[in-house]
Amino acid sequence: DQQVKQNSPSLSVQEGRISILNCDYTNSMFDYFLWYKKYPAEGPTFLISISSIKDKNEDGRFTVFLNKSAKHLSLHIVPSQPGDSAVYFCAASGNYGQNFVFGPGTRLSVLP
Amino acid sequence: DTGVSQDPRHKITKRGQNVTFRCDPISEHNRLYWYRQTLGQGPEFLTYFQNEAQLEKSRLLSDRFSAERPKGSFSTLEIQRTEQGDSAMYLCASSFALAPEGLTDTQYFGPGTRLTVL
């Protein structure tokens, strides 16, 4: 049973537009969430995180929104750039980052 | 380079053989994680260490798997009597946490070791 779901295996967006990647979770004990980006032949790279005491966190072009009641978070990338093309993983933890559960990933393609 | 390194990057072995992977974390990091990733899936947590202590193991870590971090620096992951289902990418990550139960700082991942069991 997947505790962290990313229901869109892939997403294509035009350069300059907004990319919205979604993530849903089932475990109400999760209190810390992260987004990672992964290029081929490399390990995942941390992008941005959010704890359950907040509903929004921004870092440059990246913003993560958390809706605890819906058990949903989303990553917004504005404006999208071709270099953002990668697989994006959502991850969640229920005990302050001791054990992370990852979603299956969404492949983002930003078209020039 | 002060990133997380893993060795080897690729390993091909025959079913039934033992394999060992090594992970060198970022030097000031006290927490080290092992994950396994199969095609089309996200990384699956296997185990983690706080310094030399192994604090948690996933039920995915069968008796054939063992991990060590003897001096709180590098770590090894050994798989005994490999099976074809063990074929995957094995990822290591490190981070810093103030206490065993404390919130971890950002995890930094290594490039992974791709295992193929024939």
C-alpha cells in the first residue's frame, strides 16, 4: 500500500509557464515533507521541504504548498526552464526525518 | 569533492553470490541512510545509522542484508546469496541531526550502485 502517491507519471510544460507537481499521502502521522529532483545517472537532489506547522514554503522559483486536511502537497515551479526537466520525488516522514517514504516520482519535461 | 560517494557504481553478479557496497558520506554528517530504488519507483528506505548505531531497519531488509558503519564514517551494505529480485539501484544518503530523535537536516544522496543479478 503506497503511503505517498504521485498520480501523474509524467508532465509536459512549455518553457516560461508554471509547472505544478502533485503529491498525496495517506498517513496522517507524516509531519515533514520534501521534494527531490533526479537527473539520469545521478542520485536525488534536495529541492525544498515543508513541515506540518506551515502551509507554504518558498525558495526562489520553487514553492511547496501543504494542505493537511486534504493530505495533499504540491510543488510549483515558476517560471519553468528546460533545465528543470527531471524526475521529481515527493517524500514524507512521520518522525522528524528518521525514516522517509518516497512517492514513485513524476517525470517533468519542460519544452523550449 | 565533498559529496556522498558510492562504490562500485555498477555491479553484475550471478545469483547466489555475495556482494558488498560501500558508501562514504559527507564528512561532517552523522546520519547515514540506505535506500533501494527499482525502475519506475521512488527510493525505498532500508536502514539508517546515527553515528555508528543502526537505529532503524525496514522490513524490506531481509536476513540476507546487513549494513554496518563501524566507526561512524563510511558504511557497507552486504547482500548474501543474491537473488534476481535484488537487482536495483542502491542509494546512500547522509545528513546531520542533532540527536537520534532529532529532525534531520537535508539528505544528500550519492550517485548509487546499480546491482544486476543474473
